[in-house]
Amino acid sequence: MSGIPHTFLERSLFPTCRTRLFWGLIVTLLACILIQKAWGGEPVLRINCSDWPPYVDSGMAQGGVATEIVREAFRREGLTTELHTYPWARALFNTRHLIDDASICAWRSTEREKEFLYSAPILVNRLIFVKRKSLRIHWRTLMDLRPYTFAVERGSVHEAAFDAAEYLQKYEVADKIKALKMVLIGRADLTPLDEGLAHHILATQFHDKQDNVDFLMPPLSELTLHIIVSKKHRQGQRIVDLFNAGLADMRRDGSYLDILERAHMDGIKYPPQG
């Protein structure tokens, strides 16, 4: 629609009075956002992400483990945060166009680095295989795993080489909890899971059976999670610097690890303290 002349929109889509009211409301909304971004009075930071339990979960009191870390880091630097959850594409759009101040839980990529500032890493996101502890498996390439069976969530994207490996024996199930259950009851040998999510599911769904499985290393992939702010944001570098200072303070006093422990994720790999 951006390529269509505004006069065409007025003439074709709305009566004149409704058009003026519509655009008047849009201008008012944008003005409110700009006033907020000027940080007059109580500073409020709009952060966003997609729902991604246990990292970001709008249904939890603290909003998920990553959200809690981000909120506490900013709180220590005098900033209040508002979490907004959308599909990931919209979250990035809102941050890119300054509708929101920052997106959390973003992976690094060459393309994103052209338009966003990155914070220090919040967490490390590792994709690992969960297996029954009784199995002795050693692998260097996916070809080494041909003798074994995998339970995978139907429609889920894991890692490109694994998803494309048609020579592996994969059995699709409805969700990740069912995939892990397949491993626990011996109907599959392995399932690929995010390490933090695996700890969370085991602690909350299979607490009495979590000693029956372990994680097969090396991980399929390993990526750090960051907050990102548009390079067009006038306070962008300040936002990143304040977050980094708050996060470093949390790492020093142990509250960072306390949050991971409460979320049953203290066993995951996390970034080294800089």
C-alpha cells in the first residue's frame, strides 16, 4: 500500500471525514510514542518478542526467564519495561520502525547487524539431542546417527542439516513434550530440543524421570541471545549501554543465576562473564 498515492486511498477507501479522523488518530498515536521515547518523566521502555517458553512467556508472572533477566537489568539502571508479544516478524518490524524500543532474544546475523545494535549476550541457546542415559552414543557427523530413531515435533524447524537428513529415522509427534516422552518410554532413541526448554520440560513435566535421560554432545547448534535496538533510535546506544551495565551487575551479585535456578535452567550453558 505504500506505493499507492495517498489521494487514491482517500478517494477509494474512506469517506473524507472518516479519513481525516483515521489519520488524526494515527498522528496522535505516533506523537504519544515519540513523547514516550523522549523519556520525559518516568522512563518506560517498550520491549517485545514472540512467545517462546521458557524464555519469553506472556502467561507467566515474570514473563519468562529471559524477560525477567532483561527487566531486572533495566530496573537497576532506572528503567521500567513493558513487554509486548507478537509473532517474531512483527516484533522485528516494530523495533525496526521505532514502534517499540527493543526486541529481546534475538540471534546475531550479518543482515541484522546492518540495522540493529546488539547488547551483550543474555543467554546461550543450544540445540542438543536428549537421549536415554542407558544408550552409549558417540557422534561427529549426522551420518553417525543413522542406527538411531528420532522423535520430532511435527512442522518444527530444528537445524538445517538435521531437517534435510532424510536418511535419519524420524517419527513425527504433536509437540515437544510428546517427543521427550517417546524417548523416556523407549519408543525413540533421541529428540532434538533447545537445552533450556529441555531442562524446563523435565523439571515441570517429568520430574521423577529426569535422571533417566542426558544430553548428547556436541550440540547441533549454539547461538547467543541478545536484545537489539534499531540504529535509527536516538537513544539506541544508551539503551544498550544501560542494559549491559545492569546485566553485568546481576552477574556479579549472583541474581542472574538465581533467576535461572528458579526457572529450572541453572544447568544450561550461559555466556562467560565479561
